[in-house]
Amino acid sequence: MAIEYQKNVAFFRDVVAVDEAETLLEWFQKSPEAEIDLSDLSHMHTACLQVLMAVRPVVSAWPHDELLKKWLQSALKK
């Protein structure tokens, strides 16, 4: 899986595909105060981005890729 779920942090790795969206939403419903670490993310499907836009989680680390980082920061700005 491209998302590794721990107790209070979800680590996004490489390419996060559309099939991750439902599990991601369910995890946030169970852990509403959880954070996300996007440091190893290289691509995210927009369905997963929509989940993040709805939940507005705390981002503990942004992607290393500057273009992806700027895109996600603009979408997830509170």
C-alpha cells in the first residue's frame, strides 16, 4: 500500500492511487486528530486529495518535490 497507517500518522509513499481514497477516509473517521506525512509522496490521485481537502489534517511533512509541495499547499491551505 502507498499509505502506511500508524496510530496518529499516515505516511504517504510514492504514488497514491484512487483505490486508497476510501481507506484513507475511513482511517480519518476513526482518527480525526491524525496527521499526515507527505515527504515521500511523488504523486497523488485527486480522489485522495479530495479526502484531504474535506478532512483538512495537519501536515507534519510536505513532499520533497517542490512543484507537488506547492500544489498540495495551495489545495490544503486552511
